[in-house]
Amino acid sequence: MTEAATSNPQPSFNIQKLYVKDLSLEIPHAPGIFLERETPQIDLQLHSQATPIEEGVFEVTITVTVTANLAEKDKVMFLIEAKQAGIFQVQNLPQDEMEPVLGVVCPNILYPYLREVVSDVSVRAGFAPVHLNPINFEALYREQKQQQAPSATKH
């Protein structure tokens, strides 16, 4: 191995583990809510977070809260909160490239699993499946960066 090869190691990215970190379901008006015929309005809150575990190893978590409301009666049909997480090993990557990997690449890997969990839980709860729409994590990441930029220049 040459000296240049050892001083400039290749970047690496590995998925160590994918898992459901937290999952909750609430049906506050059961069993009467199952007699309702109104189609619920679905409210969705989503965010992701990356946390370092050790050198070059990160836990990335996507949290979604799905609330199904009956607008006419101002009642919650059900509420699902799910956290899909993964442990990712990211090494030898320049710092300016690390944020997009943790904020875009990792959530893109996790999101299909999160969609499956939410759909499965809603069906097991006795409701129609909740199909989460695809999300463009790259656009969300850029939007967050643009929102952070003006606040950084206001010092």
C-alpha cells in the first residue's frame, strides 16, 4: 500500500441496523368511532434526526405522527406515532458531505419501512390503510438549509 493510499482512505457507507424505535397507537373514542361513516382528514407531521453514536457511526430516526380527524364532529379517530431508525456507518467523508448523507440518503433508506409500519398499524387497528405519500428528502433538506441561512446572517 502506498503512503498516499493510507493517508487518503476511501469513503464508506454501511447500514448496520434498521429497526422500529418507537410505535404508539391511540383510538380515544373506541369502540363508538368504528360506527362513524365520515371519511377522516389525515394530518401528518414528519421530522428526521441524526445522532452520533461513536466515531463514524450515526443513528438516524424519522418520526411521523399521523392524526385522523373527523372534521364535522371535531373528534380524533386515531393517532399513530412511529419512529423508524437506522444505524449507519459513514467514514472518511468530508464534513460538508456528511450532512446531506445523514439528512437525505439515510431518510430515503428508512422511509419505505416507516410507510409500511404506518399502513400495517392502521389496518391492524381496524381502519383503512394509511398510505403515506413519497417524500423528497433532498427538497426538504434544501428548504431547511435556506431557512437556516437567513438566521445565520442576522448576527
